[in-house]
Amino acid sequence: MRVLPLHRDDPSDYSCVSYWLLGENNAPADRNTLIDTGSTAPLNLDHFLGEMAHQSKGIGKRAVEQVILTHGHFDHTGGLAGITGLFAPDIYAWSALDRSTRTIQDGMALRVADEEAVLLHTPGHSEDSICVHLPGSSTLFSGDTLYRISDHLGAYPRAYLATLERLARLEIRSIYPGHGRPITRDATAYICACLDNVRHSLLQD
């Protein structure tokens, strides 16, 4: 699988990192996938299209055949209308944005690029947060579910504690978060450190 982060570095446009996933060999069965669409800014879409023009996507295949939204916040979904207008992809989200959205069920299997993914409901950052887990390559696309928690001075929903406990039980070697750089070393230790700090923080129902 090829993982291409798409993010236009512009302080005036708050946007997540989107991930464009392509198969290694552009096989017919591969599903060209975009995880999150970034913000509404037209220049952000122009940046995406510029990056996409340089990659082999498979003969006769759309650059984006499906979109997976990790949650509904604007910096992750604002560019959806532009992507939909260009590529007419299937759209997957925990909460339906409109009648065309395919709603995700916890544990749902989905072909992503050239791998099989499991879509996990991971509430905490938001009620509709999901992560995309690829067991074959021990990869996790975490949206805003995982972020560095370096102390126990915060307050967190109990649902977030349960989410971190669940993620800590998975085999994960690489994490691609919605903001910041990928975590490709000691990914499990990173999750466990966050979990330990949340366990010792104020928990709220």
C-alpha cells in the first residue's frame, strides 16, 4: 500500500492531514481511498489535485473511489463537497452527513487500497470518531482519536479511556494521525503512555 499524506501548510487555513491510499500494483480490485478531506479552502483542493496528478492510480480508475471520514469536524470534512463533485466517491462515516453517506458499523470490514481494513468506533474526541485499522500491515489511521497526552492533569470522558484500552490491545506498528507527523517507531508504547496518563486523570461520564 502507498500512503500519501495530503496537507497544504497554510496558517490561515486550519486543516487536518488527509491520507490518500493507493495499491502498490494498481490492481483492478484496489480501492483508491481518501481518509478525511481537509478544509473547505479551494486552494486546499487544488493542492490535492496537484499531488494526485503525479501518481499512478490504475488504468480507468478514479483517483478517489471512496472517502472515509474519521469524524465530522470541519477540518476533516470541509472539502467533501469538492471531492464528491470531482470523483463521485462512496462516502463512509459513523454519522450520516446526507442520504448518500454509508454509515459505518463498529468492526465493519472494508477494502482500502490493496488491504483489508477494519473500521473501529473510537469515541472520546467526539462521539462519532472512528479509526481505520489495517491488521495486515499493523497500521492505524487515527483521525483525532490519538494525540500526545504527556501528563495526567487533564479531564477526559470515560469513553475515551475505553477507546485507548481497546487500541492498546491491537497490534499497531504505524499510526497516521489527523494532525502531526506519522508515528512509525514504538507506536504501541505511544498508545500505552497516553492510556496511562488518561487513567490517572479526571474521568467524566
